[in-house]
Amino acid sequence: MSSAGLKTDLALARQETAELRRERDQLKGVVRRQLGQQLDQVGTSELVARVDELTRQNTELTATVDALQRSNIDLQEKLTEAEDDLQAARTSLRRMIRTQQPSPPAGT
């Protein structure tokens, strides 16, 4: 992949991570409000089941965020490696160009 492609992937991963965090925070707020409203209306067993479901969803979202963060780190490492490779290729090309240039005539 090109350096620009890796940078784009990294930016997209960061954006998706931020969006997931915002969505998670919004969902937490919604759940808190709904639980507060339903507390008097819902029986204890139903409430426990709902809390278990919300806990499961929270675990899934946390796992998704963790996976995206790992992906982000991997992309950053790949980008750094690609940039290093590009710099090495440029250096090598400069050396090749210098060695291929004819020597200037002795009288000039």
C-alpha cells in the first residue's frame, strides 16, 4: 500500500473509533434514561434480564473499540514502515544517480 493509502486507512480507523465512542456514550445515556423511567414499571426479573443484555452489548462495543484501536496501532506501524522504506528507496536512488552521472571533462 502507498503511504497515502495507509494514512487514509489510519484516518478512517481513527474516525470510526471516535464515532463508536460517541455512539457508545449516547447509548449509555439513552439506557440510563430508559432504565430510570422503567424502574417503577418493570419487575425485578425483567430488570435483571435487561441489565444483563445491556452488559452484553457494552462488552461487545468495548471489544469493537479495542479491535479498532489495535487496528489503528497496526496501521500506524505499517505507515511508519512504509515511510522508512520510501526514505531508504529515495536515498538509494540518489546514490544510483550520483554513480551513473558521467564525470565532468577535465578541462572544464
